[in-house]
Amino acid sequence: MTAIHIPFPPLRIRAGAHAISLLRQHGLSADRVGSLPGAAGGPKAIGLCGLDQAVFGWLADSPRPRELVGASIGSWRFACAMQADPQQALARLAERYTAECYADNVDIAGITAQTRLMLQDILGPDGLQAILQHPHYRLSLLLVASHGLLRHETPHHLLPGLAISAVLNIAHRSLLRHSFSRVICHDARSSLHFVPDDGLPTRTVPLSADNLSAALMGSVAIPGVLHGVALPGTTDGRYRDGGLLDYHLDLPFARQDDITLYPHFGPRIVPGWFDKFLPWRHHQPSHHRNTLLLCPSADFLARLPGGKLPDRSDFKRYRGQDKLRQQQWRTACSESQRLGDAWLEWLARGCPLDVVEAL
């Protein structure tokens, strides 16, 4: 595959106020990283594969308890990072997602079945056990419990339910409590220091062999695309993609002098999925005082096929042209190695602050 030659920095680095202070005093060593958020974003994860591989390879040399907190595809990325060979598992996620194709007449049940099979193929027979028994990483999956019209699966319930949610969100984010409750399915060993107090009902559910597979499916269950799931041991209806409430995980990650390392799709932290349409809705700076955010630069993205990371709209854009879509996604995955290389180079140069922007 022909490489895209780029004479500019592919990686953008942003840091919260305390993270900048810590970098100035100490630089950055892996043993300072205590948390990693993983945002919702579907196929965009393919364009972060090389960065994820570099980050988790670097962290592996400095084992310590770390919180991996994911919504939607962020959950799956972190599940891969917890496997015996995270490099291969992350590559398998990117390739298996790229290879996915849908028949013209596929319905939601069919997409759900294909997605469940994709998860099984990516993690393999021992993947769930590796997550529950990982010696250092503590996985938390963000889901939502659906209320009102959103408890149903039919479009004539879901579409007005989502429209009502969008209106409520414009009025005030906390009003989304009428549509959703936040559910954090977490490793029983997690500190849960990132659980927010933001006016949205929040419940924690320990992960186990009985509910982990369902939680991983629920974490990507976009309304109208995949069916919601029932969580074993619970009784409050359908669970769906946690990105609806926590799109980019604007959670209170800041903790003492621990760094929150955030490989992300872009420079903006959008609180909830409905907020991506509201340019005035920003993250809370206090939540990310310790955050070091890594994302592709605008120049890097401009030179990718289509000028962007892969995304779900590509399935529709390239309908009937799966081979072309797959070629472009594989190019994006291959080029993502440049992001990982840029991250490791920045570390090797002593973490110079002249390229770090305020978050």
C-alpha cells in the first residue's frame, strides 16, 4: 500500500492546566498514567489503531492499576487492549470492522446478529476472561437505560423519543434524565473515582462472566441501528450505547497527580451525543485538569481518503462499493501508524511543551 508522505506533525497534543504543570516539572513517564477514556465514534477507531497500539505498548512496560473507561467503540478498543496480545487484538478489531458488509435488505436484527458475531471474532474464546482477570487494567463500560418511548425498538417509538431527547438537551443537559439513566458496568476492583454528580441518574453494576458480553453489546447499541440489550440480573428495560449521554466522556477524571491519557478522534470533548450539534456545549475544564489528549492533526486528516477518519456514513456513501470503502479504511488504518510513531517520538524527545496546546 502506498504511504501518504506528510511533511507536517500528524499528531495534535492538548493538555489540561495541571497536566501542563506536571509535564513542565517531570516530563511524562508511563507510571503516571492512571486513567484512559475511550470515546464513542464507531469506525473512527480504525483510524486510531496505530496510536492505540503505540500507547498500550508503552504502558505495558510500566504496569500499575489503570482505569479504562469506554463508551461505545471505546469499550471495544479497551477490551482489545486487555487481551494477551493487545497489538494483534487492536489490529483484529480494525480489520474485522473494515471487512464488515451489509446486504441491502438487512434489518436491525440482522445488523445486531452480525455485530455480535464480530465481537466474538475479535475477542476469541478467552477474550472475556482476559478482561475480567486482567492484572492491571480495570474496565468500565458506559451504557444508558432507556425510558419512555426509548424503551421500545420500533422506529415510530424511537424517532420521536430521540427528537424529544434532543429538545430536552437543548433546554438543559440534566433534562435528559427523562430519557436515560447512566449505567456504569465496571470491574469490581475499580476505584470508580470518575463517577459524576451531574444531575443525571447514575447506577453502577459490577461486571461478571454473566453480564460482560451483554454489556459490551449494549455499549454499542445505537438506537435504530442495533437492538438494545437486557442485562442479566437487572429489570429496568433496554440498555443502549452510553455515548448518548457520555459521547466523549466529560467525566471527573482529574485525580491528584495522575495523568489521564486520552487518545481521541478530535480536539474537542463533546459531553453527550446530542451536544455535537451544539457548538456552545463544552466540557468542564475541572474534569480534565490532568488530561493529556492526543488526536490526529487537521493536516493529517486532510490527506486521508475522503479527508477524514472512517465513519458510519461510509456504509451508505459507498453502498455497492464495499471494496472501495475497505481499501480506504485500510489506508486510514495503515496511516494511523504515523500517529503512534509521532507519540513515541514526542516521548523520546523529552515531551517538549512547545507543541502542547492548552485544553
